[in-house]
Amino acid sequence: MVVEVKSLARALDVLRAVTGSDAPLSATMVADYLGRDRVQIARTLHSLESAGFLERDGDRRYAPSPRVFGVSAQIAAARLRTFGTEALRQTVEATGESAFIAEVRGDSSVAVLERLVSGVSWVGRSFPLYCDDAGQALLWDCERDEVELIFRDTDFVAYSSTTPTSTADFYQRLERSREAGYSLVDGESQPGVYAIAAPVRDFTGTVRCALHIQGPTHTLAPRARELGPTIRELAGQLSERLGWRPAVMR
């Protein structure tokens, strides 16, 4: 049993090294990085290739296979359900406001998890990304041309006086939010409702979902600069639990 555990630990270390690299790695490169015996590492790489988790190129260098990302996505989804619930509890404790986790569905945002302080459930209800509480956070990494593509067929309905009126308007707000590290949405889809949101990343570094709080504008807006960094930090902690790390090898 001890040998099996050690072998599994070695395989996971090797898999992390390869998936964390921006380029395919040879057995020697992985062994040097991990400080392990090259022969053992070569055997582990071969086993991972045989199991379908790695692919080897003509230079005998290894890269992650699509299967790795499929399995990792399933794990990330399960971890989001588990750790997302805990993150919401921590968020409510830290802010005193209802907290939500939202994901992209087409050109809309949908709440998938929530912890309410008061009010009705929002889970499963969708709102347009351009004015949703979590919309900016969900499109955090998008360039201008990507945003234009997403909103190409969007009719920018004015739900309030603060609703974005165009792609350019939305993108300007997104750029300001990036500078702060969190977004502030003041009644864009519902007058009198204020939200603070931040992006949550998965193991690939991609924005997987958004963590946000919501409350009445008259009570939440005065606390925005205080709570914004808190939401950003809590979103970062959830990202780490979903497996996000800066690339370990460049």
C-alpha cells in the first residue's frame, strides 16, 4: 500500500509539472524540475501516456491530453459545488449581504449557487450579461473584439438609467473594474439594487464563474470601497480551491 501511495504521489507530481508548463517537456526536464530520478520519471511519464493522460510528440516530449482537461473539468465542477458553498458562507459572514455564484449561459448570466440573507431565490434565473450583477466579472478576460462578438446581436434594453447603452459603454465599465480588481454594478438591471463582483478562475486560469454580493443601493453603495477588496480576496481563495495556480514553468 505504501508503494502504491508513493507511485500515485509521483504520478500526480509529474502530471502537475507537465500541465503547468507552457511547452511540452522531456523526461529529463521533468526530473530536473522535480529533483527526482530520471528513470523513475520516464516510467511514470510512459504510464501516464498509456493511460491517456499525456501525449508524446516526435521529440519525445510530453503534453497534457484532452482527457486530462475533461477529467479536470469534472473535478472542478464537483469542487465548485463543495467549495462554492463554503465560499458563499464566508462571504455572507464577511459582508452581511446575500451572496451568489454565477456562470455564463450563452449571452446571459445565471446564478448557480446562493446564500441568502433575505429575499427570494435567484438560482436558475438568467439576466443579460451586459447589465447583470456578475456580467463584467464573467467577461473579465475578454478583449474588445470578443465583447463585440458576444454582444453582436444584443439589443441593449435600458432597464434603468444606469444600464449600459452599447458595447463600447460596457467595455469602458469593464476596463475600470479591472483596474480596481472587482466590479461595482449600480442598478443596471434592477433600479435600487447594488452588486459587487469578482471573477473566479479554474485550474486552467480561465474565468469559470463569478462571486458577487447584492443588496439595496442605499446600504451597499456606501460600503463598496470597503467590501470590494473583500470580494476580490474571497474570489481568489475560491479560485485556488478550484485548482488555479500561476504557471509553474515557463
